[in-house]
Amino acid sequence: MFNFDVSLQTIFKRMLQKEIQLAVDKGEMLPLMEEFYTIQGEGFYTGTAAYFIRVGGCDVGCHWCDVKESWNADLHPPTEISTIVSNAKQYAETVVVTGGEPLSWNMLPLTNALKEENLRVHIETSGAYEVTGSWDWFCLSPKKTKLPTQSAFELADELKVIIHNKHDFMFAEEQATKVNPKAILFLQPEWSKKEEMTPLIVDYVMNNPKWRVSLQTHKYLNIP
């Protein structure tokens, strides 16, 4: 026997899913993993207060990634950017968009909405996808598994290379030749190798002073 109510429910559910997917594709909704107000622990703005927006979805696949739970976008609910912006403006003047890989999505609607609230907008990205959005600070952290686009190299305000082994110094130098000349250069030890790699980074920076040392200070301070 044909169940009219069940069929309607199925149709409405599919229509809703299609509308949500269309909104996500446009950047009007984003797979939000988490959002929180804390202290920036890395790079040029270390020690400053910021509201972090962590967007789900990443196919770059760093084996040492400490937020692998962000990789699968389907695990994180599509959230309207109006809700994200409303939360952010309650806490901080600076917002950091991170991931996952935020440039997997269209960032223009989010950054426009944040700027309408007079917020400074930063991004932390591998640069593996073409740049969308309008950014006040662009932190490029390139990965060997999926190299940055030319637009990411051109826009980088800082280049932050994670050092997991000795070969990563060569990778860092290769990436430094590709960014714009104003980009500030950082070397940061991968957390699980910090005892081994930090002394090497210190020596390297002392011998190559165009670089600076970046540390995950938030982990040392036991803050998110």
C-alpha cells in the first residue's frame, strides 16, 4: 500500500538536503567544526586575542595533523554564516578562519559578513585551493602533499613551514622562493617532534636570520 505521508517526508527531506548543499556550495553555510575565543598561539600574532572559526573538510592529508577529526566535512553541521558572525562579534576584534582547509569552500560570503561588522579577518591555510575571500592577514602554511596555488603565494603575509624532519628545511627554502618578498618567514616544529627539531630550528634561524621561530605556545600554556 502506498504511504503518502512517508513519501512526502522523503521528498521534503531531499529538497531540504539539496537546499543546504546549494547554500554550502555558495558559501552561505559552512561545515562548522568548532568556534572559540582564545589566544593566538602561533606565527606573527602570537599572544594576541582572537576568535577562531574552524571549518571542517580537508583532503591535504598531513600524517601529523593534530585535528584529523576536521577532515571529514560530513561530520560537521552546515551552519549559516549569519550565526557564525553573530557569535564572533560578541568576543573579539580579530577573527581567525582555520580548518581543516578553509579554502575548500567559498570564503567570500563569510569574510564580507565579518568585515561588515568591522572585524579584522585572518586565515590559516595550506593554500592548496584558489583563494576566495577578503583577508587582512594571510598565513600560508604549505604542505608537501598538496602544494599552494600561485594566488596563495602572492597573498601570503606570513609563510609558516612545519618542520617534522631535517628534509623540511629544504622544503621551507623552496617555498620561501615562491612567496612575495614582504612575507614574514617562520619555521615551526611539529609538536610530536618538538624536542628533537626545536634545537635544529634555533640553529638554522641563527645561521639564516631571514627566518623566525614559531612555537605552538598555546599548547605550552595549556589553552585551546
